[in-house]
Amino acid sequence: MQAQVDQLDDALRSRLLTASDPRSNWMAGQLDRGDIESQVRHFAAARMAEPGNRLYLATLALACLEPVQPRPPECDAVDRLADWATRDTDNGLPSLLLAQRARQHGNALAMLGHLDNAAAQPRFDDYWGAGSLIIWETVRALTAPDDATRLELAARLDAARVQTWPAWARALCLPKSEAVDAGVREACARVGALMYKRGTTWSARGLGARIAAYGAATPEEKALAEAAGVALRTAMGSCNEAIGKAVAGSESPDASVRAKTVAGYIAWLQREAEIGEPEACRELAARQKQN
């Protein structure tokens, strides 16, 4: 199968050389990880074509956080992080990143203001699941010997993606130095506790638990946050097991089993994009227990 997956990968990359619609531009940007200027250019084209698409907003803003010189012109033309924050007002993640940028610029007042705003939002969402769904839908449209080949390529492309924003959050709220202002530590702890509950990926929730433990005001609060982190890792293990079971039939010789596996995988991706990875995992595990 590996040779077939490689051939399908080559076909996808050839098709994306002439990307023109928003989705193709986003996909082309995902494959241009070694060329930040080309990557940002593709992401900016997708964002301009669909300015209300939050995945495109977030992806471009996050790409523009990369510390490269010279900066891509698409990043200097507009403050992409502020653009994301103003168009996604109930999402705490862009405010958290704005706080780190304010810290970098030495603006303590703005930093605390952005942290307070982040702690008031109901979500911490980088739209990772929406990206996974686009990857699958793009690969699914390719001509392939079978769905197992498509699933393998989609999984490969998804696994190659990298979350860059946690490094910014760690620099602000999990600094290596212990010399952290008490107000910043307390504000970060509030953000971390909410991220643990409301992050749309396991990685966001795990980072939230670590931040909450780091900024805990008392030993009791620290112990609770650390226990939450342990429970989270257990839940992640159960999730990985549930996903493994869900895709186990992709190479079955029975066509009906393969079709059922693909249908289940699509349903999983759609729910992940809608409600986030942790909640979608809970639903998946619950369905498997019922069957």
C-alpha cells in the first residue's frame, strides 16, 4: 500500500501546484511548510477569498507568528493576529497570543488586558479539527485504488501538521524563570483553568492544566490542577484507542466493512470540527460501548 499512498501524495501535490480556490490554497499552504513566503501567500489567498472563514483567519494569523526575516508582505500588510481576534470575538486563543505579543513589546497593561479578555471567553479554538476535515475531503476527491489508501494519506498529512501557538502560550504562562509577576501568574492560571475545560484539542487542554498548576495560588489548587492533568492523559489514551477501533476496518477484504469504516471516520471528523477533539472522542467512545 505504501507505494500507492506515495503515488496519491504525488498526484495531490501536482494538483495543488495550480491552486486557485480557497480550499486548494489552504491545502497548498499546508504542504509548503519549508517555504514560509509561499505558505503565507497561499493562506492569505484563502483568507481574502473567504474572509469569514475562521480556519483561514486562524491559519494565516498563526503562520504570521513565525519569527522570520524579512517578514512576508502579507503579514505586514495587516495585523493578522488582531484581524483574527476581532473576527472571532468569543475565542480566547487569539487574545492569549495578543497578550504574549504585548509582553514581547514591553506593554504590561495591554498584556494583562488581553489575558483578562481570554479568561472571559467560552472557547479556545485553533480550528485544528476543521483543518483535518478539509484534508480528508480533499484526499477523498482523488482517484485512488481504495479508501484505505485515501485514509492512509489523509492520516499522514494530518500527522505532519504542527501546532506552533503553544510555544507562545508557554513563553508567557510557563516561563523558565520563576521571576513572574504575581498578577501575570494569577491571570495565566485563570486562562489555563478555562483552557483545560474549553480547549478544542487535547494538546490545548493539557497545556491549560499545566498552566493552571504552575500558577496555582495554594498547594491545594496545584494538586487539583495536577490531578486534572493526570485524568486528561487517561482520557487521551481512551480516545486514541477509540479512534484505532474506528479505523481498524479500513483494510478489510469485506467492502461493506470498508464502507462502514469510511462513513464512521467521516462522521468522526465532522464532529471533531464541530465540537472539538475531546468532546468528539467522548461521543465516539460512548457509541462503541453501545455497539
